[in-house]
Amino acid sequence: MQKRTLGKTNFKVSEIALGTWQVGGKWGDPFSDKVADGILHSAIDAGVNFIDTADVYSAGLSEAAVGRVVRSRSEKVYVATKCGRQITPHLNAGYTEKALRGYVEDSLRRTGLETLDLIQLHCPPTEVYYRPEIFGLFERLKAEGKVQHLGVSVEKVEEALKGMQYDNVTTVQIIFNVFRQRPSELFFREARERNVGIIVRVPLASGLLTGKFSPSSTFGAEDHRHFNRDGAGFDKGETFSGVDYELGLKAMERMKALFPGEQNLAPRALQWILRFPEVSCIIPGASKAEHLHSNLSAPAAAPLTPTQLNGMNAIYEEMIKAGVHQLW
């Protein structure tokens, strides 16, 4: 497993890591400790040493599983979690030092860890990025030994740029993939200059970029790919990267033509991201072990040819860019 430096943290992390939004159960399905433990152990066995979770994933069960497995292993595995999305309604006013401190302490309790390697604000409202006292709180939590580093998970490039202005922000987690290319412009340059680690989430556009979906594919009522296409539950950019589903299917038909005979395009989509040296790691999720192994196979796949790379970018420019580029 190739490793990259996670910005100012100086952590050497696996370039393909693991996100745990759906570990232990597909979106909307019941959580399974057995499934979660199996995926987490398999990831670590394969060399993954960075795991991203959040206090709201499966109502804390994801954090508990990550902590349980990591504590059982002898390898050093970095644990990143997130806080803030429990605030209801999710508004700027709900972001208080008391509330955030409580969330951090709850995450420590659930994971059973003595300190959190990385705590990230979980896609807070834009106004939060203009409140220095919120970022100051995490300096105190660091001094108390409860957290090692602070990062932000963002929806918009604007938020990433603002968050990086705080010296104690060491990482930015952002959506970036073939269908969401804007971050590679100004944001990547600024992150490189400030030595801020970039954690790429939603790298497969909620599975769309695997090429396995069709007009007949269905999603459960509790699956965000069913109910959140227009942002009914949260930012619509989290679902299929904000790409209209039907348009995305048409774009993927063109994508498949670039890779004849390949049934699963997930490794290709991840390869496209790994081309950018500014990216510290990618955190695709997995609800099955086969998804995990597919993702981890990306670095060893045959390199993208110039024709394939140019074709992938042309699909974005000609079909996707107009609908998403300026929104996030």
C-alpha cells in the first residue's frame, strides 16, 4: 500500500483509505457489527492505516466499531472522526463550544480511544467558518490531549478556502472525482502552499462512477440515493456528487466505451484521483468486502492511457460541468 503525507499532521497514510458511512450496512439498512468488523479488519490486513468515521454514522455504531477494531490491532491505524451534524436544526447558532466539546468527549467514549488523531467539523454552515472562537476551542482540546489535529469537511470550495485560513486546520475533506473537478483549481494550489492535507470523499459519486447502475436500478426508501437527489435531506451534492442521475447514466455509457470489457470502473475512477499529488488520501466506503478489495486494487491497475484520460475529462467538460461546477 502506497502512503502519502497528510499535510501538517505529518501522518503517513495509505493513499486508498476507508470511509465508514455505510460500513456495517448499506445506506438505510440495519447496522451489523459482524459485517463492520469484517470490513475493518480486512482493510487493515491489506495495509489501510487511515479510517474516517463520524458520530452520526449509524447513530454512533460506526465509531464504536472503528474503535473496537483499531484497539484490537497491533498496527498503528489513524482514526479520523467528525462532529457537528448532530446539531438540530443544523444552523450556525447551534455551534457552541459546549456542544462541540460534548461531541468530542462522546466520540472518545464510543471509540474507547485516549485521543482522536483527527477531529473534523462535519460540513458546518458557511457562517461557522467566520467564527474564530469555534476553531480556538480545538486548540484547548488539543492541549488537553483529547484531539491531535483539527480538520474540516466541507461542501464548497469557498468553505475550504476559508477554513484553511485558520492555522490549526491541518486537513480538508472535500468531494472530488471525475464528475466534480472544481477543487483541482484554486483550492488544490492553496492547500499545497499551506501544507494542508486533502482527504477526498465521495470519490465514486455514490457508486455512479462504478458503471454498475442502469435506468432499472433501485434504491431503498432510506437510501440517500433515493430521497436526496434534490437535497431533501441534506446538501444534494452528497448524492451522486450533485449530478442528475439520468444524465449521469448517459455519461457513464460514454465512460464505459473508454474501457471495453471492464465491468467495474471504480478502480479507474480512483486512478483518476490519484494522479493529483495534492491528494493525501481517498476514503471510498464499502458495505461489502468485495467493494473494499475493488477500491484497493486501483493503484495496481494498468495506468490510464492518454486517450482514456482525455476521454474522461471530455465527458466532464461536455456533459457534466455546466450543471455542477459553479455550485460547489
